Amino acid sequence: MHDFDDEDDFDAEPDDSVEALVWQLLTLINPGDEETALRQFTAWREADEEAGGADAPVELVTRVIDWSSGFQVDDPRALVQALDELVTRWNLDIDWDGDPDDDEFFDDRDIPSLLGTAYDRLAEHGYTVWIYETDHDGYAGWITLSRDAEPMRELATALGINLRPGSDAT
């Protein structure tokens, strides 16, 4: 039997600094693309330094990932454009149950219904659309691999992000 004491050579505490949590978040929202995650992490650190740590981590993350790994929109057309752009990273297309290029397409669709559609379609390919609350009007979110749902929830909690699946946008 081995008695563990303070002199054992291992780190029992994981790194739960804000920087470490933001890095983990960026790797989850950029699956398979560590280069983009690193670029965004560098931009986040610079923005955090400029803000003097005054801004919430998610607000800075929102700024550095916008339109490359995340979205912040306030109208249905912008949401469709943003999500269509984001899924090209994985060579996917979202079947919106209609033609978003047709002006009438948006007559009976709002952001929550479109998020629900995107959530369902991307789930078929192993991805999850997430949304979270920000200090701004509209909707903000990102996409992760569905298998990363639990780590995403844990990170969101640790970072104080009110996160929910895109299917729960109402």
C-alpha cells in the first residue's frame, strides 16, 4: 500500500485558470483545427490584457471567434449566413427546409426556429449548435462535436457562461 503525501510528484489539481479554460473552450469550438484555436487564443489574451481583465471571458471570446468559429446575430438572415459559413469548415451544408435565397423563406421563420433546424441537421453529422447569453441583444453561439457536450457544459459552468443547445432557443 502506498501512502500519498505532499511530496508525491504529480499535479492533483487540474489547471482551472481562466486562460486554461478559455484555451479548452477554443479547442472544443475548433475541432481538429488547433491552428485557428491558437490564433484566437492569442487574440483573446491580447484583448484581455487591453481590457485589464475587466470584460467577461465569454465577451472577449465572442469577439475573437465571430464568423470564423462562432456567431452573434440579431436577424434570421444573418443567422443562416453565419451558420452556413461556419459549417463549410467541415464540408457540410445545412438543409434549411427551404431556400434561404428566396425572400419568402423568412416570412414564417424566426431565429429560434432556424436554430432548431440547424441543431437537428447538424446532429445528424455529429455536431451540436450551442447558444449562450451575452450582454447584447440577439443570439450568440458556436458549434462543437456532439461527443464533446459534457466537457462543453462543464467549461461553460466554470466560465460563467449560460449555455444551452440551439434547439432550446425559445
